[in-house]
Amino acid sequence: MVSSSMFINTISILFFLPFIFGNSLKYVYENQVQKEFLASNTYLTFAHRLATRGVYQGFAKFFFDSAEEERDHGKKLLDFYNVRNRELLFYDIKITDEVASMHDLTKMIQTAEQMERQVYDNLIEVRLAANNDKDYPTVHFIEQTMLEEQTTAVKYMHDLLKRIERNSDNSTILLQMIDQDLRKKQLKKP
């Protein structure tokens, strides 16, 4: 014979089960979406600042393209959850006053490199939380769709930053040369 308290406990567990399991995954997933859109807003700010000043048009275009890429990553994350009929909570996505008023290109690149690393680190957290929850479609999605692109972005920003640091005595000349290279790459696109 089943006691009424055991029945109530079983009902309570079944009711709260979705809240007990999966909340850590939901939190890090929401955090990932926030980070993608924050990176997009930050890169848009950098692109606007550089385009307005007119000195580094190649870097301005690079940051505009990077903003679009981050926005696309955020949209991929949203689309994946939408297909699975899961809901996410959205919060304010604000850049700091320091980022909003940043004028130094080297600091912009340093900030971008830090953001790319944070996005990568959080993707690893999403993957781990999904694996812990045995949510293997999310594990597959993160590994196959998101991590490869993010690894490439982190490597590019890291290499760029190291190049600037190694040539700190001539960083202005180096930045102008890189800017020219970025402009040439844009001209070659069909």
C-alpha cells in the first residue's frame, strides 16, 4: 500500500524535475546568447568609432564583419532552442562606458581578444552542462556548429595581439600595415 505522503513526494518530484535538472544548462546557454550579442554590440561600437575617425577603414570593416558574425552566432543559438521548443530569458545587453568611449585601436583589439576567449570558455561550459544533463543534441550542436568557428576567432585575435605586442615600438606602423592588408582583402571579395 502506498502512503499518501509518498504519493505527494512523488508528484512533487515529477513537478519540480524540470526545474531541478537542466537549469544549469539553461543558465549557461542564456549566458552564451548574451555574450554573443554583447560581442556584436561591442564590435559595432568599435567599427563605428574607427569608421568615424576615418583612419583605420580596414579595421572598421573587420569589426563590422565581426559584429555580424557574432550576431549570427547568437541567432544560431536562438534558432536551435526555438526548434526544440525551449524558452530563454533575455536581459539587457549593455557595453560598459569604458568600451563605449574607447579610442585606442590596440585596446580595442585587446578587448576583442578577451571577449573571444570569454565566448569560447562559456561555450565549453555549455557543452559540459549539456553533457552532464545528457542533452547530446546540444553537445553535438555546440561541438559541430559553434566551437570550430570560435576556436578560429580566438586564434586570429590572439595572433594579431601577439604581433602588435612583439612590435610595440612600431605598433602604429604595424597597425597601418595590417589595416592596408584588411582593405586589400575586402577589395578581393566578389
